[in-house]
Amino acid sequence: MTHVPPFRLPRGGRLIDRSDQLGFRFDGRHLRGLRGDTLASALLANGQMMMGRSFKYHRPRGPVASGAEEPNALLGLGQGGRFEPNQRATTTALVPGMVTRSQNCWPSLDADIGAVNDWLSPLLPAGFYYKTFIHPRPFWKHVFEPVIRRSAGLGKAPTDPDPDLYEQAYGFADVVVVGGGIAGLQAARDAAAGGGSVTVLEQSPHWGGRTPIDHAGGQDAIDALLTDLRAMPGVTLRRNCMATGLYDHGYLIAREALADHDPNQGIPRQRLWRIRAGRVITATGALERPLSFACNDVPGVMLASAMRDFIDLHGVAPGQRIVVVTNNDDAYRTALIAADAGLDVAAIVDARPQATGDLPQAVRDRGIEVLTGSAIAKVKGRRHVEAVAICDQDGEGKITRTVECDAVAMSGGWSPVVHLYSHCGGKLTWDDAQALFRPDPDRPPLGADGQGIAQAVGAANGDLCCAGDLERPEGATMPVWVMPARAPHKLRAKMWLDYQNDVKVTDVELAAREGYASVEHTKRYTTLGMATDQGKLSNINGLAVLSGALDQPIPATGTTTFRPPYTPLTLATIAADARGEAFQPLRKTPMHGWHEAKGASWEPVGHWRRPYAYPQGAEDREAAVAREILAVRKGVGTLDASTLGKIVVKGPDAGRFMDMMYTNMMSTLKVGRCRYGLMCNENGFLMDDGVVARLSDDTWLCHTTTGGADRIHAHMEDWLQCEWWDWKVFTANLTEQYAQIAVAGPQARTLLERLNGSIDLSADALPFMAWAEGDLAGIPARIFRISFSGELSFEIAVPAARGLELWEKLHDAGADLGITPYGTEAMHVMRAEKGFIMIGDETDGTIIPQDLGLDWAISKKKADYIGKRAQRRLHMVDGTRWKLVGLQSLDGQVLPDGAYAATDQVNANGQRVTEGRVTSSYRSPTLDRPVAMGLVRHGPARMGQVLEFPMPSGAVMKARIVDPVFYDKEGSRLNG
Amino acid sequence: MAEHLARISPVTDLGMIALRGDLAAIADAAGMAAPDRTGIATDGPRSLAWMSPDEALLILPAPQTPEAVEALTLALDGQHALVADVSDARAVFDVIGPGAADVIAKLAPVDAAAMPQGHLRRTRMAQVATAIWRIEGGFRVIGFRSTGDYLGLILRNAAIAGSGLAPR
């Protein structure tokens, strides 16, 4: 008999528009399909049954299913940034101009070199990689893994950025029905009748599921339901929307396809729905199971339901002559539809001893031969089906006859789609009569109130005949896990369970023999169900085979865990809008644009961008930093300090509260004055620092570090709301209300006085650590005389909207003074020259203020402050704690930040014992030599001693312990 | 090309005063009705919004702000209260148009379409904190000044033509 490849039928195809031809490409060939085709149906219509090769053995493969469960027909789709691997041909709608290519084959789908693996398959059993590549040990990392990695994986990852748009949206509904088949639509109608909002999600572009295909009058019944639903208030019907996962509290994630593979629409390609559902009804239907007979993976062997989908929906025949093999009545529908379409049905091979139901009778009435008690011993053919060898099901595979055919429709029964129900804890129960796992209504996923949040209906609930009056009575399904029942090893070794990962019956049996009794272990050992289809077809068959091998009932084996997503989500859909400029919110100060225009080199600080330095011309960052420092030390500079946290604390108990928050005494601070303060956590560790100003009798303003603003505000509110709820204190985080500018350098006062303000800036009126309020250059301002650089310095806070105005006025007025904007690095270096600590440099979450010689900032008078008790712990008062010192490099080289000082001793692990580390290290432009600080064991008591810092190169750097204040020890420069 | 779902316009003439203390006393001092929990009460050009059990936000025309801060401070003198001008700490956008609720629903975990008039929702939009309430023809969104560019960008992205949430 001549083989007939798949073809378009002259009639039929409910979803296609024969007048609308669409061109597309497959592996470079120009082909034509019809509007309404899927890629799979369009390829079949072009005679293309083979659509890919399997992962391990590179076996030729055609589509086995017609939906989301398809393991074989995975294609690379699109070009450039729109290329996507592993797209299921069965669920991808054909779009004009589509460019597709087959995967996992080289040089081509037809002549694939990797197929040699198939001839070697007896040498590649389950666990082959684990067993073979374990010795010699180092080879795994350096030889085996790189080679295996290169040959692993199905599709290739795209290399260009995805140019499409994606978005997400939040949805709310009292009831969400997942699945727009007859059971889902009926459940939606029932739910909507009770009032409230009901959303129905259907993954495909069409309503009705299998009903229009499987039942006469099915489409009318669906249309009637849709008419009812559309007239009901509160009902939303959403197609092309796949529910991918159900999470705690009825949080349902779904993916809506808006403009898949059609960038011309200019709208987001996909939308990720994040839905809060009061209750979820899973009407997700069931998936047909393959049968395990030898060579059940030859292209042309497909699920019976898939075959009738292709015929009925797309008018595509898989061949001219068909054999149906089944263990149930449902598959007889395929024979009827195929016969109606004018195809030859050569025989029905039914594993059951008898088939006497309505459907088998209807098939017999057409004159189609029904072979009961029979099985397929083997499919003949390699790239396409040539014939099937028939044997008795209750036997060892002795061939009784051979039937020539082009295609085989198989049905091993149905498995309810229980994924969503299981995702967040719903349990399954084994239905022995139907041989399937279905949701256990007594153990649903639970909500916060202990009630079930999900309920399964229809086929998803194991009610396989859920179309009511449309149903015809069906005979019982007979479980068939291996065909024929006592097939010898040679046949079982060609029975595919997992098509994509090439896991066969013998692999699972081998795993069982080798002690893999747990289904989860067997899964990982054999890779059963680990492919992109996540075992939608293979799981039940595989665990049934495992149960057989372990000689235990199927429920004792159980299932593997169902995890979201139901089908793969593209990462872009999860990221949605968070890409490019919207990837992350950038926080910008009021002067951000000015910095940008001046070519600032940015430093990320939290979500802020702060100027690190302002390089000019050919200057590099290091040169810019040095120039900025010298400009400040010799003249005047400005720093954008707007990012510093500014928290107001007010109330009758504010003083008491401030004394608890800070290690210093803050309640005694005079109005108009500032004090540098330290904040510790309950464990005594230094967590933040900054200058506190007392604004009035009952009001303090706390400056925090840039990164600390939100954290410290939350810390304060935490204590006020949870511990000291009866204290009368209010806080407000006013960080963004003010722009703050540090004006530093010997010319700072001269500059500010040029701006004509109402504030007396003289040293008498505004001494160091004082503040005053008034206006400056016509802008309401608060001026703090504080200094982080060691120079005469003012920090000026003005309303944020006027920050840029003040900044520009300063620069206009200071041009002849050489006014220079300086960045964070100049600030860092200048504070290090002065021996000032920096949170995050000198501290790392394990440092207490005493380690840093900050005892002067710790009140001895106060009964308590947060961290006080912790600082009395033995380890905290241990005299050997590393303490802050200055480090003077002996050879003039800058010590690497973080370098460790080592002693001559060696610990139990053979490592050098350390005695200190570098916490800050810079080349000081002011002093023209390196300056560094570090934490050193007994440091302050060891002034003048030399430490050794071994370098990774083997060299040793040496540094002398010195006072950490390198510049202007007397502090005379503070006064200009 | 179809219309955008909504027009996104920055609002720059709003003053805002954060008020902490007893809400009845605050409302009294502001000369406004006290807002219900999660509510926003509007009287002429001024609105008073409930922010927490002890915090309200007075929203008013920007030029009136300094005077109002002074008056409120005076009125609440002697009571445990905090008055702070936060006008400059904010970025404000109006989202106006037939698809305004869709724009909100894409960014905030809020049932925007069901949000009643007179309700202020403190929430987030994508990655930043915001507060949202209904105004004539759409919604008003306030966020923080430093992330104003981001907020404007994500609002415009969410409003692109043809991307309405109605099932297609």
C-alpha cells in the first residue's frame, strides 16, 4: 500500500476559513495555511507530519496531541528578538508571514546526525549519565558537563532583546471559572445566578471545549450557554487566557494572549492577570492518555481525540487509512468522525474483551471491523506509520495479523486536569472504577477561613461524561498500562511514556529495580515528566508502570507534585512593564537634571542616583574626584545632600523617645543646636548615624543616611506602634519635602553672604553645630552649620521645588570663587581624611559604636537606649574586639579596601590568623598620600606598630597603625 | 490609531499638608468634615483625606498652603499634633478618560472599577507607593517626588491605545 501523508480534506473544518490563505515558512520552505489553522494543522495540511525530534534519541516525531499537552511538535518561532523556542505547534495560531523552524536536529529535520543516539539507545538507559560520567571525578566539571550542556536542551534561547510590549493587570471576582467548556459555562451560569461577579477564563480562542466536536448538537448547547451568560450582569468571559497557577488565598495567575506573534497591532503581546478570586471553579477538562505499545512514538500515531480535532476543527486528515486502538468507548468517536470525513478506518483494536456500547455499535454499523481483546504489538515504519502488527492484549505479543495504515489513533483513557486544584494543596483521590486521579472534594485547597477555595467540575472532576443530555451511554474503561499485557522486554523498550524526554517503560522499570521506590525520585532519575510539557501525557502511565514494577496499587505510589505554571510562561510576561526605563524606579533629587547636564558620573545609592563625580573633558573619575576635593579644601564646593533622610519627631514624649533611639543624650539638646547621633539596633550594633537638630521644645529633626531614611522611619514607627504605644510622639518622614545642599570650603560663608539672606551667618550668630531659619536668596531656608568634610560648611534645606533655583544661584554667585560641584566620592574621601566613619564602610552590621572609638557619643547618664543592654554582653565588652585605627601604608601604595592583616600564627585549618581589616582606603589628594582606616585587634593600644597585609599575588603590603584623623587634627578649618 | 485609554497629566498646583493627631480635632482645625476611614471628604477646593487612625492629609490649592500650615499649627497648639507641609514631597498625576480604571488596574492591586467616589486608597503602583482617589472623569494619583518620572512613565505605558482590559 502506498503511504498517504497528511492532507487537507476537501470539506469540513469548523475553525478554518478556506477563502483566507496565509503564507508562512517552515525550515525555510514557503507553505500556505488557512486562517483558523494552528501551526500544527497548517503543517499537516502541507503533508508535514514530522515536526521535531526527541530530546535524547533524536527520534522523528509528529504531533501526538492537539492542545497544551503536546510534547513533540515544538518549534522555534519568529526571528531576532521575537524568536521563541519550544512553542507548541498545536496551540499556536497561524499568523501570516510566520517564520518557524524545527528543533533539536542538525543539519536538518530529515537528516539529523543526533539520531545515531537512537541506535545506541540500548546503551543509554535511565541514569546513564549519572552512572557513566561519575569517574574520574574532575572530568565531570571540565569535560563531561561542558559537552553534555552543549548537546542538551531543546530549542535555542533567543539572543536579542524582545521588542514586544507586555503588561499585567489586577483582577477581582467572587468566582473565577477556569475552563470554557460545557462544565465551566454551566458552573459559571449557576454561580452568576446567585449574584456577584463571575469571570470565566478559557485558554483557547474558542468556547466549548470538546463538546462541539464530540456531541451532535454540542455547538448549539454551547451557544445557548454563552447567550445566557452574556446577558447576565457581573459575568466576564475571557478567551485566550490560560490560568497558570493557583496560590494561597485564591490568588490566581493567568496569561492572556492579546497580540501573540502579531507585533503589527502595536499593543502588548501578552498580559499577566493577577486575580483575587473568592472561589475558583476548575473546569479544566481532562487529557487523553496514550497507550504504551511498541513504537507508539512513530509520526502518525496520535491521541484519538487529537485526530478528531484535526479532522473536525481544521479539516486535516493524518492519512487516508486509520487504525484506532483503545481501551474505552470514547475513541470510537474518532472512527465515526474519520469515516464521516471519507477516510478509511481499517480497524478498531480494542483491548477490552468486549465492546458492546452505543458507540462501538455505531461503528460496527458502518462496517468497520472491531477487534476486541486485541492489542498493537508494534507499529511498523520509522518516519511514518506503515502498518500495525496486531496481537492479543492478554498475551506476550505474538502477532496475529498485520494491518496496513497511515495513522494510528490511540486512547488509553482520560486523566482529569487537576493541576490548579493541586497547586496550593488540594488532594487527589484514585478512582479505581475509571482508573484516574480526581480531586478529593473532602480535601480541597483551603482559604484563610478553613473553607475550600477551589472546586472541580465536569471532566476535571472525573465526570468524563458531563455533557448531560448530549451524552450517549459509554461502556467502562479497562486500565491498560502496557500493551500487550505481558509484553517482553524487547517490546517494552520501545514503549514511550514520556515522548519529549524519551523515557520508556523499561526505564521506569529499571529505576524500580534499582531501588527508586518514590515516584518523585523515579521522576528525577528517569526524567519522566521533567520536559517542557511537565508530564501531562506521561505522568499517570509512568506511575502506573512504576506501581506495577513495585507490585503495589497506584494510589500507594501517588503522583508527583503539580507545580505552576500549567504551561510555560515567557519571562517577559512575568516581567511585564518592568523593563527598560520602567525596570526599576529611579529616585531623582530636584537637581538631578543639572547633574545630568554637567555630565555627572552616577553612583546608585538605594534607588537614588547620586553624582559620584563630575568629570570634565578628558578627565577620568579619579582625576575628577581629586580636583573636586582640592576645590573644596581651597575654595568652595557644593554637594547635593537631598537624599539624606529627614525625619521629624514631635510630641510631649519626643525627648524621651529620642533618648531611646539614639545612644547620645538628645533630650538636653538646646533649641537651635545640632548634635551628631548614633542609632543602634536591639543587638547593640550600629545601624545609622546623622545630625539631629532640635527645632522647638517638643520637636527634633533627625537626619539619617541616604539608604537609612525609610528604614529608620519604619524602625521609629515600629517602636512607637508596637512597644511604646502610649508615648505621645508623632513622626513624619519629610525626606523628599526638602532639597538639601552642602556648601563647604573656606569660602562657604563668603559665598552665602552674597546671596542676601535674612540669616546672620557669622561665627558668633551661627556657630558650629547650630542651625537657623530664615530666607536665602528669597527662598525659605533652614541652614545647619555642620560639616562632614572638616571644612567650614553649611547645609541648606529649602523646599524641594526650589532646590534647583538655589543650586543655580549658588553657582552663579560663586563663579569667581571657583565654586565646584562635588560628588559622593569626594565626600567619602574628605570624611576619611578626617577620620569620620561611614555607615556601611566602617560598619557591617556586626560593629558597635565602642569598636569605632565613639564612646564619646554614648551617654553614660541615660538609664537606657536601644542596644544598651546588648552592648554589655561579654562578647561586646571583650577587650580583644577589633577597634578603629588609622592605617598608614609604608610604601605609598593604597591598601586594598577589605584587605586583612595577618599574624604569623596559623589556625586549625592551616589558615593565617587575622588581626584586622581595612574598612576605608583612598589616595588623599589633600595630603598627596594614601589614607586608610581599619579595625584592628587591640588597635588603639598599638599605635606605631606595623601590620602585614598578604595580597592574593603573594606580595605583602605593610601599614603602620596611626591615629585615624589624618587631616586638621585641631579642627581649625571648621571655622574657615 | 485608537485613543489612549486615558490622558495622563501632571498636576503641579496642589498643596498638601500632613496632619497627625486626633482626627476630629484635625478636622475641626481644618474647618472640614472628618473623613471616614479610608475616605476623602471634599469641600470646595479643599479635601481632607484619611491616611491612618491618627493621620490625615489636607489637599488644597498650592498658594493657600503656607497660610494653612500656620493656621493649623496655631489651631492645634497645645494639643499633641504634628503639622507638616509635604507639598514638595509629592508628584501628582490625573488619569482622565474612559479607560482610566483600566490604567489603574494594570498598576495597582486595586479593584479600580469598583472604587467608590470619596474613597482614598493607599496602595502601590508597580514598584512605588501611591494614593489614589476618584475625581471627575477619572482618578488622581499621588506618589513621591523623587519617583515622579517613573510614575508618569508607567501610567503612560499602561494607557497605550488599544490595550483596554475588556475581553476581546
